[in-house]
Amino acid sequence: AQSVTQPDIHITVSEGASLELRCNYSYGATPYLFWYVQSPGQGLQLLLKYFSGDTLVQGIKGFEAEFKRSQSSFNLRKPSVHWSDAAEYFCAVAFTGGFKTIFGAGTRLFVKA
Amino acid sequence: DGGITQSPKYLFRKEGQNVTLSCEQNLNHDAMYWYRQDPGQGLRLIYYSQIVNDFQKGDIAEGYSVSREKKESFPLTVTSAQKNPTAFYLCASSIEETGGTKNIQYFGAGTRLSVL
């Protein structure tokens, strides 16, 4: 069955430090890949997406993600974290020809001063 | 500004009561979705609709019902058959296009439902 795994339930980083959030998926072909961010009590906002082509994609708020087909991964990175980045981050996959999107369980990011 | 409006923000349900969560969008999107969010479980799909007057069950449809009489509106009813309704409910929409663009979802701010 198709699935999305975010191995880290929560991560704490210092402000100004780099960040990497992990995401692995299980699917027979290359899916469409997404990262969303959710602030407390709010809906989700799209950070970035990968459909095809260049495997390193840039998103909003200084985030980037790299698709690695051999590892079935789509990790999210940011070189320098700001306190305002504290939120929950969801990796999501969708499959060609389908409407359904599968979300990971989320990783909550804490930023310490 | 275009977007998705969910109301109310907070809702309380008594035992045996049906409650309806509102979702309205002015993005002119064809597809709309309802998700349930529980801590540590991510988002689970309840129902989705690709077009007016048509909708399909998602992964956890039992105890819920929907209607899609207008393109802009996709209300969700939590029925008394849903024994554990306490959760955060999110409505989303997406544009009907080929390729992955149709899977980009735009979310409302959510409704938090609690049982009295």
C-alpha cells in the first residue's frame, strides 16, 4: 500500500542552525511530492512541490527539498532557521491520475533561542 | 481575496446530535475535500468531491455525510453514528487540471469539534 513516513515526531533546533526534515514514501512509480506547513490552530500552506525535472526544488520562506528516487525520499531543508519557522510540517504524496493525496503524520519543529 | 472559509471555528456536540461544518470557497475550484486531523496521525480523508452533485468516500467516511449542491460549498455533517468525533476538521480545494497541479490543495483554517 502507498504510504508516507516522517520518522521524526518532533525536532528542536537552535535559531540560525540548519534544518533537515525527513520524508520517505512507498509507491511503485514516481509520485507527485509536496511539503506543507501548519501553524497552531490553522490550515496547511504549501511550501513546495515536485512533479518532474530538477530534483532540487525551491519553495517559499527559504525552504528547499531534494527528491532522491533511489532512496524514495523527499527531505526538506533550510540553511538557517528563524523562530517563526516553528510549526508542524507535513510531507504528502499524490499519484499520477488520482485525486487522492496521502499525508505523513507530521513533524513538529521547535526553535530555541 | 480568494480563499476557503470554514465555520464555525469551534463547535461543541452533545450526545446523539448531528452537527454540520461549513466550507465555502471562492477560488472557482472544482474539487473539494474534507480531512480529519488527530494528534500524531496526520490528515485522514473523509470525503471528496470532484464536481457538483458528485462525491466519493475517503478512508474514514463512516459516521459522516456530505453534499455538493453548489460549486462553492461542501458542508460536512458529523452524525450521531460517529462515536469519536473530537478532532480538528480541515476543508480543502484544488483546481481541475492535468498533472500534479490538481493535487495542490488549498486549506481553510479548520473547525475544532469537541464533544460535551
